[in-house]
Amino acid sequence: MRGPLLGLAVVLMAAGCGVSPTLESEPDPTLEVGAIISQTGVYAVLGDDMEAAMRLYLDQHGGKLGGRPATLVVADDAGNPEKGQQQARSLIARDRVSVITGLLASPVAVSVVKEAAGTPVVIANAGADELGGPGVFRVSFTNHAHGYAAGRYAAERYGKAGVVLMASDYSGGTETLDGFTEGYGVKPLKRILTPYGKSEDLTPYFKRIPPDAKLLYAFYAGGEAVTFAKTFKQLGYDTKIDLLACQNLADEDVLEAIGADAEGMTSVGLYSPALTTPENAAFVATWKAKTGRNPSAVALQSWDAMRLIDRAAALGGDLSTALGRVGDLASPRGTFRLDPTTHNPVQNWYVRRYENGINRVIATIPPERK
């Protein structure tokens, strides 16, 4: 009899102290967010903006996501798929992260998604068309959608004749050019690919542009974007042919390095610091107060990746399921949503012209109705 009576006494003592062992609420466990970011390598300049935006989001929300204390665990992929896969393995096994985000380069993202297995992945930049699956969510874009929007605009603005395509030879470049061709509706005069991460001198490739070309659509990012823009200007192509740039080539994170050679550049992207929405005004002010400059599209996408995780965590339950239930997401770029099947964003694209230090919006390309 002593055993049961002793157990009853413990319960009564707890009740007398005003504490119920069954009703006392446990504190929410910390939400560990693993961010795989290029801190070194060709995309390091983009990685700086990615990490800064994620940390800024946490700071602005009291270090919490979905009302829970949250920690950002950052790992460097160095732009290398094998390194990215190793970092994913470590974040899951050692750091026990609940979600993986970041992912600048498409080859890295593909390897990380394969490694992540049951851990949800929120892609903040990589656009590889093949990325997907029940636990994969993307707040950036697909390469195809990026190029397709530019192709639609080019056909309307420049006409369907005389276009040349030029890009770095990896999935980001080739898939974007494929999307452009479909959106443009006409086969280009020429398609020029340059070795990814190995072309310090692009002059020989520019010389392949046919003399009757009227428009050049180009995809480059990071350090390669700087090399392209400077070579384009130095060789005098700015006086020979119209240039329509991808988002990455004319983004705020590389424009400072390009300098005056970027003035007047027209590009198609999903964001501009000049967008006139209350959400964007607040975001730009917050970012400028922290960094002293305008936010890039990479910064915006990284902010929205954290916002998606925040909204999903607030819904409770399985995080991967919750990520698919968020619905419309208010963003500085304008409200967008994730397609319920592909988990890719359905969003506006913007035609931007770089003037006096900012990408000004000159046209909006809405999603096509299906």
C-alpha cells in the first residue's frame, strides 16, 4: 500500500503548490534553421546579402519564428555541390536542424535536396528547374520562369527578330535561355555559352555575336556578371546592340562592383527597391539602416525565406506540411503564393532600368493565366 499512497501524496503536494504535472506547459523548443550559403567562391558576394537578410529578419522579430525561439546555423558550401551535400548531412545529424534554407547555386541546391530526405528545404535563390518534391519549397523563381518572363517582354518590346542569347554554361544559364526562347516564340540568331567559373576574358565570345544582331539577352551572376558587364561596355557593344539582362546581372549586389558601366542597363527581375508598396518601404528602410545601401533581390528572397518559415512555424504541427499551407505571402516584392503542386512561386516580374543608383520599374509582367 505504501507505493500507491506515496504516489498520491506527490500528486496532492503538487496540486497544493498550484502546479499540475500533467497541465504545466513546457517551453517551446528552439527552432534550429540550417542555412547553406556561399561564403567563399564565385558567389560569396551574394552570400553576404543572403546571410545578412536572414539574420536581420530574426533580429526584427525578436529572435523568434512562429513565436518560438529560433537559431540560424550557417554553413559554407563554397559554391561546390559536394561541399553543400556534406554541410546538409552535418546540419541534419549534428545540429538537428528542423529546416534547411539558403542555397544560392543550382548545382549545390540539387545535391542538398537529395541529401535532405525528410528535412524540409526552403530555397532562397537557386532556380534549377528540376528542383522539387513534397518537402521542397521555393521563394525565388525557376530558371525557366525567369527566362520566360524576359522572353515575353522582349517579343513585345523589341520584336521577334535578331536576338542573340549568351550565358554561363551551367543549369542556371542554359535553363534560363531555354525559358527565354519559349517566351520569345522565335529561335534566336545564335546561342553563346561560356565556361562556368572559368572565363576571365569574354572577348572571344562577344566576337561570336553576328553583325546583324539587334538584341542580346544575357545571364550571368556574381563575379561573372561583373566581368560580362565591364567587357560589354569596354568593347563598345553598348553602341552596337540593345542589352536585356537577367535579374542577377543587374542586381544591387553586383551593381556596385560594375559601377558606371551599369548605367542605363535594362533587366527583368522579380524585385526592385523602388517598388512602391508599404511592405517594401519598410523593408528598404530596415535594410538601409543596417547596411547603408539598397537591398538586392537575393536579400529580398532570403528575407522571404525566413518569413515563409516564420508563418509555417506559427501554424504548428509538422513543419513540412505547414509550409505547404501558408498560402499568400505578403512580401516587399508584392504578394505572391506558392503553387500547391510544384511549391514554386506564382508572382509578378518587373522590367527594371538602372538609373542614378537604383533599378527603377518601367513595366510589370504579371503571371500568365492558365
